Amino acid sequence: MHTIVHSSGRAAVLLGLLFGLAGTSTSAVTVALPELAGDLGITAATAAWIVSAYTVALAVATPTHGRLADMVGIRVPLVAGVTAMGLGALVAALAPTFPVLLGARIVQGLGSASVPVLATALISARWSGPEQGSALGRIAGVAATLSALGPVLGGGLEALGGWRWALALPAVGLLALPALWRSAPAGGSGERIDVPGAALVAVAASGLVLLIQSPSAGPVAATVGAVLVAAGVPLVALRVRARPDGFLPRAIITNGTVLRSAFAAAAVPASWFALLLGVPLAAASWGWSPLATGALLLPAAAFGFASPPVARRLLARIGPRRTIAIACPTAIVALLVAALGGVLASPVLLALAVVLVTVAFGIGQPAMISSVGSAVAGEQRGVALGIATLVFLTGASVGAALVGGLSSVVGVPLAFVLLVALPVAGIATLLLGGDREPAHP
């Protein structure tokens, strides 16, 4: 990784690996959660906070990194983000207590958020035409494969050295820093970021996750979550009114296509993260080791690798809206199959469920990006995609929080059944928009 990145192909592989490492920050960790919980003397529901906290930080910081890149160029925020991702992983792996571990995971999430938004920005800034399209496709393929391999990688590392090794995996990204510094462009517009707006969004999103996870976290979490949501939501609305071009630009958050696409597609990562967390919990209840659980989820890696070309064909033939409309029912089937697998203690059904939700994620995310990109003017696309990604990744944190909060109360299978409401709501959201695809401005 120390070599200077000259070609789009090599740059795409490097960025795809970083993107995948950001994904393994969840997928490689979930298989080791039961062992982590036992070692630190906490419940599995409490341990699930390291997934929820990571995804909330990831969601809120994603548009922030995009704005930082507008201010100072891609180089500094990308290098700083990868550094935070790697160092956060190392501190989490060495954490002596759960609060230290949780704080490190938040830092890791804040850093990891730089990769998905700035990797594509770097490719777009350095290359154009067919070479750019090929590079973006390669990023997606490498990232999807590595993320899908996360469970077996995490299980293998746990078997070799314990759960701390699984948490340390994203630190490998630190080796890419010299290449990133040389290849990423510097210099930006000097535009200032709306720090209060970003902070208020973080407050509201954190309150939502606290509220959702409160069935297992207790009345204090419920009270704090309710206060943060009650205070954060109206304050965000007031901030948007006062700063219509701030962190949440009014022109973007009032765009019906952007909102429908982001909220509908958010049900897919919610289902994906729910299964990434719930399936290892179910397997652990059968006495399975993290490595065995990782091997169980290995077939999903092949489908993760194949999903980018499938997504491209679907987008070309039926458009982004209908592609999302396929992803949501696929997520519903995945959740129901997982619930049945949990009831019957069937590893085959659990593996099939993860395959299905991986397919849904692999076509849902590019469809959301395509739909949002088609709905706004060129100069607004970066901001619109950042906001849509914020909603999309908030869905991931909600899915993880729901399983973490409900599994210890109603059991993992019923938690999966209850989660079906999210992709059903996603389909309903799409139906509100009628049948017409947005036109390219």
C-alpha cells in the first residue's frame, strides 16, 4: 500500500480495500460480540452498543467529510479520517473497559465516514469517462467482497487471538496513508462548515438510537433518548430555517425524490445490520464459535462480489426507483427466513437470509445513489448524496439498535419479524412517489 497510486485501477483497488475495511468494522466484529460481552462482564445487548454507536457516528460524519473536502480539498479529510479509523480500531482492541471501547468505536466511526464519500470524490477528481466508471465499479466490487468476508475474517482472528484481534482489523488501513497523501488532491473552496447544524443532527440521531435500544438498556437510556429527540428534532428544524444552505440544505431536504429514495433505501441497511448482529447472537446461543459463525456467513461474500454488475443491469433496464422496490421485498424475505431459521435452529436458513439481505444491500445502495443523483442539479449532487447517505446509514444504526434492544426482551427470531415493518414502510414510501422516475436535470 506504500506505492504511489498512478492508475485508476490501482487507486480503485486501494480505495475499495479501505471501503471494505470500514465495512468490516461491523461485519468482522459482530461474530465476536458474545465473547466480548463475556470477557468484559456485560450483556449481549450492551455489547451491541459498539455497533449502534459506530453506525450513528458513521452516518452523521459522512456529509461532514464531504463539506470538509469542499473547504480544504480531499487529501486532509481523507487522510485524517483513515487515521482516525485505524487508531480508533487499535484503541478499541486494547480498551481495558467497555466505556473506553465505546468511545474508541465512536472515533472509529467518525473516521470511517470519510472513506465512502471521499473515495468516490477522489476517483471523480482524478479520472473521467469510461476510466472513471470502471474505477467506481471496481471500488464497489472490492468493498462488497471484503465487507462480506468480514464475518469469517473476524471469526478467524478471534480464534487466533481473541475478540480484540477482530476489532483491530481496520487498523490495516493505516498502511495506505502514504499513498493517499500523494494521490489525493488538495485545495478547496474555503467554504465554512455548519458545525452547529451537524451537532444538532448528531444529537437527534443519537437520541433515536438510545430510544430504540432502551427496552434492553433501561429507563435511563429511554429518558435520555426521548429528551435528545424532543430537543434535537425541533432545533434541527429551526437551524434549517435559519441556515437554508447549512448542514441540511433546505433545497435538498425538501426534494421529494431525494427523501423518498433515501428513506425507502434506508430499510435495506437496517435489515442488513440487523442480520449481521442477530445471526451471530442466534448462532452463539447454539454454542457455535465465532469462526464457525463466520464460515456460515461466507456464501454471502460471493453474492456481495456479484452484486455491482447486477445492480448496473437493473439500473439500466428498470431504473433506480424500481430497483429499490426490488431491494425492499428482498429484505423482507431475508428477515422472515432468518426468523424461521432462528425458530428452527437452522444454520442453512440463517445463511440463506444473509445471502438475500446482501443482495438487497448490493442493489439498494447504488440505486439510492443513482436516484438521488438524478433528482438534483450537478452543483448540488455532492451535498444531496451526503444527506441521502446520512439517512441511509442512520437506517443501519436503527436496525442494529432494534435487534440489540429487542433480542434480549422478545428473542432474536421475533425481533427479526418486528423489523419487517421497516422495509414494508420503505415500499410504502416509494408508492407515495407514483410511477415516474426522476429526470436528469
